[in-house]
Amino acid sequence: MISRRTVLTAFLALGIAAAAPWDHATWAQDKRVLQIVSPREITSLDLGDTSYHFRRLRVAETLVTIDPEGKLAPELAESWSVSDDGLAWIFVIRKGVRFHDGSELTPELVRNSIELMRKANTNSEMVSKLPISGVRVDGQSVVVTLARPNSLVADFFTDGPAIILAPSSFAADGTVKQIIGTGPYRITKVESKTSVDLEAFPDYWGEQPHIAKVHFTGATSPDTIANMAEAGQADLVLGLPQVLRDRVEATGRVSVKQVQTARINGVFVNAEDVRFDSPAERRAISLALDRKGIATALFKNPAAAANQLFSSAFPDWYDPNLPPSERNVEEAKRLLAEAGWVAGSDGILEQNGTRFSFTMIVGKQPEVSSLAEAIQAQLADVSIEVKLENGNQGQVMETIAKGSFVFGLTRRNYGAVPDPVATLVLDYAEENAASSVWSGVNYHNPEMESALNTYLAARTKDEVAAARDKLRTLVNGDLPVIPVVWYDYNVSISDRVDVNSVPVDALEVSFWIDRVKWTE
């Protein structure tokens, strides 16, 4: 990871190198700047860290993308196909594409970029997990060969860290020093990690943006974001916290679009710990939770109560026929007793000298703290003691690395790419188990491994459907992650912007700011 000082230096250099006068006649007299705000800052230029920022801002692009409806769509690859044996994926690279520094996108450059992705070893970079045996250029095409069939290659190439950058983006040691992409917007200035200025790129290969200039602000404080929306300082707030939606909408100066996303707010556990090593124990935890109460009181949306892992953001995976997950304290107690847990002298469950008591590290975000406190109180009703400790994500990851992790909160995104199996592979495939975090720690199930392999190798719709049903049954039955509430994504839109021009996609792939129009 490069240092903050290095990032700032690179940003300043980028501002000088990329800035250029805008001379497109269409916008010559339009001085308006689209002001957008997000609760996520740009913390570094490392592609495994915040590359999704530059994809969302339409600065950098991937071979394959996702349209606002969540479907795979061509981007830098104008088309792709798969060989009959499933071992070769052929991507036809789009002609006439230029980077923001004027250099040309070529199949050779794409091949080199894929080779760099293969060498990456971070959990964020899905391409590095593909069984790629070779990458070669064939005319205008790049051919990716696999050691074994994998049906998710195109999906993996939509991931944020799979953005294709110009060679000038990289320092001699391979680190990213500036973001020179191919998107409809180019960066003109970055100030630290909180502010980015963009302008439309006149040589973009696709349709020109409707708005020429954009200013992005990263603000992690929920109140700051709400205040900016209320005061009219932001045209778009991309990721308005659900708890502040009513307050912002009440001003009458904004509209709010909402979509249920592929993220889940839930509980994940150490499946090798004696307190959670059977599905029955995890089921008891699930039954002890009042999802509807939590969703209503903390997230202002009873429809967010999660009765299964995958939300309606995945129509093929979401089961609309499943009943709501109702709290059932008596059934939870019965399952725990059946698993051998009995009340100790202080009322807390115990088994063979082990107390059903553990510490949960809790982040500082208000909704996280409130969620932790609700879970603590509800598990106390089944004689489980949860001790809360203030901390951060880094501390949770440290306990996982040390093997001392027991129980925690997760906000897992199953929509990093269009098919949730890509994330399930990262979480539950045996070959990835050692690096898996924010999912079921130490969860092992041969049936899961078999179902994942079957899905990846499936060649017909019937095979895919059968494997999908098996996977859905396993994650909802075994509960390696216990879903609590689905995450709602809200976009606040000022009256200066045409509401109908603002797409909001459930997979949060892009802000689609190039499609946004001013109110006329």
C-alpha cells in the first residue's frame, strides 16, 4: 500500500498533467458543475483498495460492465465468446479507444493488464482467483485460456480492480501513480482523499456525457452528507444513509430514489468454535433475532428484514416464496438445549466448561453500534452473553488472522460482480479458505465445494439452475453468514437535476453520472 504522502503527491501531479482547457462547443457556455457526494473517500490509488471509485465515477473502464439493470454488457471488449470445451474465452477488443493521455488501447495492452491482474493476490481482485493458464493476442482479440472450465470469467472481468489503465498510470515499480483511464470523464484535479474534479473527455469512444463538469466529495460523516443535501450543496448524494432519508426528503428540495442492494448486514461466526460448530446452533442465533424490529427501528424500513442471504437484487437467487424470518425465542432455546447447552450458575449457557459468552468488536458508525446493541439484548433473551468492545475493521481482521475470532458483524457485498457465486467462491471454496474474511470463518462443507464446482462447470441452463438451487439451500440452511437486514441504497437528487435521468443500480457498479441531465 502506498503512503498517503505518495498519494497526495501523485494526485497533485495528476492535476497538472491531466488538466486541459475544455473546448467542446456544446458546453462552452455552460458553467454549471454537477456536485456529487459519497460517504466513501478515496483512500489510495491501489487498485485493490479504491479502484471501484474510478469505475463508479466513469473515469476508468473494464472489459465487461454491468448495465443499470444488472445485466452483463460490453465495454472495452465489444464482444466475447467461449470455446465448446469452456477452456478458452475470446474477448474482441474495441477499436478506436483512447486513454485520457491520448495513447491507444490495444489488445497487447489488455493482455499485459490481465497478466498484472493475475499476479495480484488480494481478496478484492477476483481475476487473480481465476484458473488462468495463459493469455495471448489473436489479431484484435485477447484469448484467455483456463486450466479448467469456469463460467464466471466475464463476470470476474467486471470487478473494480479489473479496470484497464494506460501505461503512464504506473510507476517503474508497478505501483499506480495516477489514474489514466478510457472513460467518458477524465480527472483534472484531486485534493487529498476528499475531492475530485472531472471533465468530459472529448475523445471518448462512446456517447458524450450530458454534463461537462463534475465535482466529487467524499464525506464519511452521515450528518455532513445530510447537511449538504439539505443546504443544496449537493446535486446527488450517492449512498444517503437510510436513517437520514426522511430528514433530507422533508426539505422538499430533493427527491430520493431507493433500491434494495446485494449487500447484507449480518452476523458471521467462527464455525469451528464450539458455540457455532453446528447449523443448529447458528439456526438458534438466527431465531433469537428480531429482524423486523431491527429493520424498522434502526433502518426505517421493515421491508429490509432479511429472511434469506440474497435479496431481490438477484432475481434468480431470491426466493419470494420463503416466509418472513420471525423471532422465536422458545425454538431457539430448544435448539440450544438439544445441542447440549444448559444454564450455568449465573444463567449464561455453558457446555463442558465453555460458557456461551464472547466479545464482539464494534465499529464507530452509529447504525453499527445500534445494531450491535440490539443483537446483544436479543441474544441475552436466550441466555447468551455478548460483550461489546469498541474497535474497527482492522482489529476484527487481526483476530481472524490470529485465530481468536468468534463472532462479528459483516456487511458483505454479494454483488461485486453480477453473479453472487463469484463471491461465494471467494468465501467458501476450499482453495480460498485461508484468505476469506467477512464471511463464514472456518466454514467447511464438502457439499458446498461440490455445488460450487458444479456451478462453475455447468454448460446448460438446467445444470446452472440445479447447482443454484443447491447453493441457495446450503447458504440459507447452514447459515455460515446469518442475514439480518438487507442494505438499502439511497440517492438524493436535487431539484436542479432531472430525476428520470438518474439510474440507480442495485449492484452499485456505477454512478452513471454521464447519463445525468440538468432540469431544463
